[in-house]
Amino acid sequence: LLQVNAYTCDVCGSETFQDISNKTFSPILDCQNENECKKNGIHGSLHMQTRACRFSPFQEVKIQEMPDQVPVGHIPRSMTVHVNGNLTRLMNPGDIVHIGGIFLPIPYTGFQAIRAGLLTDTYLEAHHVDQLKKQYSEMELTPEIESKIADLQRNPDLYEMLAQSIAPEIYGHEDVKKALLLLLVGGVTKVTGDGMKIRGDINICL
């Protein structure tokens, strides 16, 4: 998100800065240097310089209703969330989160405001993000779960049994279900040597 815009002048080389507080802004075209450009009446010599601008981290996220809370026959509702500063990049697709913030209208300007009239879109300005999704490493192992896992390990038909328990309401497609099972089991988040993160969560519509 742009906070301060910087310009340099082609003629005298001086730098001009512009504070930006709104979502839209009009760029400055004429150099503000009193001694040279303004005195000589030179216009349109300014060029934007991204390296000298000031930015703040910003992210637009869409959150969606949990599938188990959607009324029967309806599609999940979604809402736009604006995330600033340190809260950016805390959420990944598929995460389950609690978000605390302020519910605000999106301000329209110009023709959009006239066309919208009394209607407005809304968004949530996030102030706190609480991650609910647990990674496998954070799962607690109780003696009861351990004994069930040991029983499953001794089952010779474990592969078929687990594959068939994926989407049991969809008949057949054993090879597809086995592929999904292997993706689910092998899907771990990886961080490569150069710091690139590969998401382990699969996203599939069967």
C-alpha cells in the first residue's frame, strides 16, 4: 500500500514527495523547485521513482463460512478482509481462523458513488488473527489414539479401507480415492534450501 510517493525532475534533478492518505491519488506533474523549474515555467518534467517511495504491507483476504455452518441448499457466504502491517501473510488458503476487527463500508468516489446511491459494499479491517488449524506436529497423542493406530497398522486391508472412507457417498473411483489418500498423507509443507515454501495442503474437487 503506497504511503509516500516520490518523484524526480528531469530538468533540475530535485526530488518531490507526496503524502497519500486515500485509496486513489492524482500524480504531481510539475516540479516544485522554486529556484529553477517554477521560475522558468517548466511543466510536466516529473517522473515517479518507486525506489524512493514508502510502502506498507497490505493484503486483501476473502473469508468464507465453514461448510458445516452453511444452511442446507445454500452456498457459503464470503466477506472481504483488509489486513495491514504485521498481520499480512498470516493466513493461507484452507486455514480456519478467528478474525477480530472493525466492520466498515467501502467508500466510493466519483461516478461509482452516484451509481451506488444508498448501497455500499462492506469489508472487515482486521486487527487480530487467531489460527485454529493445527499442523500434524501439534496434534496430541493419547494412549487411546495410539492403541487405535496400532490396531490399524496390523490390518492387511488398511490401504483399501482408508481409500474407501474418502467421500463414501461417491460410488467407485477407487484409483482416484487412492490417489487422494496418497496426496493427503504425503502432503507436508516443505521449505527448500533457498527459503521457498511449498504448501502441503491439497485443494481438490471430487
